[in-house]
Amino acid sequence: MLAKTKLLIIGFLIIGFSILNYSQIIEPSQKWVKVIDNLNFPEGPAYDGVSSIYFSNCYGGWITKYNNGAVDTFLIKNDERININKTNGLAYGSDGYLYICEYGYGQILRVDKDKNIEVYANGYNGEKFNRPNDIVIDANGNIFFTDPKSYDKNILDGRIFFIDAKTKQIKLIADSLAFPNGIKISPADGKLYVCESAKQKIVSFNISDDGALTGKSDFVFLPGGDPDGIEFDKEGNLYVAHYGGGAVYIFSKEGKLIQKIPTPGLKPTNLEFGGPDLKTLFLTEVQTNSLYKIEVKNSGSKLIKNN
């Protein structure tokens, strides 16, 4: 009952726009700057740890690379060498590979800087994944990714999978979820945070050494839209792209609402820290089909960044 009351209180604060410590993370003078437009449902930005941001165009079938003002098509489905259809979440590993949630064919792909691509995982127990959505890589190179199916709070068919970096063994580590979406590991408590978008909330799990998840707990409830992509800064503050709500919300590691940042469109999808000091926050937004950036005070988490 206490947890439910906490969620309702946070929901009231958001609806009532009672934002605490507004200037703590992002100065009011900072504004979103449009970096690229004319995209096609941009999603899943990933920083390579050097200078480039990669992101998916979910409905367009291509992945864009942005590097210091230069824009290029990194991968496109019309290339016969590449077995991609529709991509979503991306993550750069410390091994120098870009890992891709490919939901058109239900697989996880791995590609190097020269665009050599391989199928890293394509199913579980003889069946392909439903629609891999978002992905995070831990400090040991192990992969966690969300695999939703139905978008309905009453149909709990979403899953989370784990891929062991050494053995490539695939484990089903959570199921019965309401459209699991954004996924990240907190640098503060080491827990796995996941958006259950169809229930408009974010949950957390304890992670065992073998990748197993325990102790599912509600972290925050976000009414008026869907929590989509998420990201942590080095202090453990959680940044949430609120799809349909037209904002990025920032929560402390204790679940306290710190700041609300209105976005240029109503449908922000995902976030990523980039730049040499990891103090540039990139945002994909689909109402305007654009990539944006804004400068922040805290550096992004270096948990899985290349050094």
C-alpha cells in the first residue's frame, strides 16, 4: 500500500507540474537544438565513446550516423549484404561493436565500424524473438534486452532476455511484462531499470551474477504518456523520455522528481549522453522526426561507455 501511495503522489506532482529544484540538472537558459530533421521515427541513439552518435529510423529501415555535424547513412535495408528490416534500440559495447535490436526479423545484430554484420542472437527455444526493442550492455559485455509483443496493460506477454558475453547463452530472465521498453543499468545501485510502457511505469530489478533478475519493484509511475527510452547520469539520476507527454523527466536515485524538461514535440522516444565530457544529452523525437541535443550539468554514466 505504501508503494502504491508513493506512485500516486509522484503522478500528482507530475500532473500538477510541481517540479522540485528546477535548475539543478539543466539550466533554464539551455534549449533544445535541432541537429538533424527529415528522419523516419528516430529511436535508440547510441554513442560510440569517441565522437559519433548512431540511431535507428524505425519506419525507414536505415541507421544514421552523426559525427560533429556530419550526417551519414551507416546501414540501410536495401543493401543486399545486410540482413536488416526494422531496427530500434542500439548500444555500443566496449568491444567496439554496435549492437542492434532488429525487430523486423526478431533478432539481435552485431556490426563493426566497417559495417561487417552478423546475427548475434535470433531466438529462444527454437522460436524467434517477438520484437526486440531496447538494449543495454553491462561492464562485462553481457547483454540485456527487452522483447515486447502486445501493447495492452492486461496482456502481459513482454519479456527480458540476457545474453552471456562469454558463452552467448541466451536466458529468459523476466516475463509477464506490459510492453517492456527502455532499459538501463543504474551506476548508483547496480539495478536494472525497465519501462513497462503499457502500464505507464518504470520498474527495477536486482541483478544476480548469472544475469538472473529478482526483487521486481515499482520505481515511478508516469501518467499522461508512455515512459520510453531512459538514461542515467553519473550521479544515478534517471532521465526519462515521456512519449506522448512531450517531456523529459529527471528523477533522483531515490525516485524524487527533480526536473521536467519540455521537448520540441509530444513524442520523445529515447536519450543518450555524448560529447567528449558526456555532458551533451541527445534526444530522438518522432512528432518532428528529428534529433536534438541540449547541454547538461552532470556527465552521463560511463558504465558501458568506451574509454
